[in-house]
Amino acid sequence: MNAFERELLSLIVEALLLPDVDLDSHPPEGHLFEELDLDSIDALEIAMVIKRAYGVEFTAGDDDNRAIFTSLRSLAAYVDARREAVVLGPREQIFVKIRDTLSEMFEIDPGEITLDVHLFEDLDLDSIDALDMAVKLQEFTGTRVPEKSLMEVRRVRDVVDLVESLMTQPADVPV
């Protein structure tokens, strides 16, 4: 099993909550659905996770999907060949990082997190959550986030703007 196949299997195991799957012993050429006892709902979840993680989309009803999902190796080859074609600009990369961080920290469906979502009204974050987020922003940018800037943040777009500005200015206050 190559490194990307292992990464993809780990992503699948985590997304589908399959704690009994041994990443080291899963055969990459074995039948993915039989080996992991998966069904069509799991395939949909795998497709959504791959889209979030790598920006690679699958077309519903595409005859090639059966061949793509035959094994971990065929799925990894398909995703790997297409993920390099998905090039995000710096701002989009920041958004993806913030979206994934918010999703992980606060157990929010990543699909609900858009640039225009209000952090407190739509995502139901509170002041403690804001402090936790500030710590993550400092880790992400490598600079101290000014309190005044944090007080102005209302939407995910504001967080992206803040991170973008912190990453483009010289780091004068290290964390």
C-alpha cells in the first residue's frame, strides 16, 4: 500500500467510523465494499469526504463509478490523478483550512460553513468558542491576533480576511 492509499483509507475509516479496520493489513487491491462491508450510502459519504478533502467530485450515475470504487487502489489512483488538477488560490486555501478547523473544533457539518455564515448567529458559537478559535488562528498564522481585529469578526469571510491580512504582513509579534 502506498502512502496516498493509506491516507485515503484512513480518511474513509475516520469518516465512516470503522475503528476495527487495520490500516496496515487492508489489501489495496481487495474489493473495497466487500472488505469493509460497505453499502451505497457509505459510497455517498466517501464521495463527499473526498470532495471536501481533495476537491475531487464524482458524478452520480456515471458508469465509471463502479470501476473507480472497486478497490482502494483504483479509488486512490482516480483521486490522485484529479486532485493535482484542483488548484486553490491562497484565499481559497485559507477558507478551506478555516472551514475544516471550524468543522473539527465545533462538530459542524463543513457543508454549512460558507463565507457568508455568521459565526455566532448561524453556527451558534459563543465567546469561549471565539477564544478557542483565536488560539487556532494564532497557530495557523504564527502571529498574535490583535484583540481589536477579533472583536470585528462576525462572519467566516471576516475570519478569512483576518488570516489573509495576518499572513501577508510581517510577523512582528510572535506567538
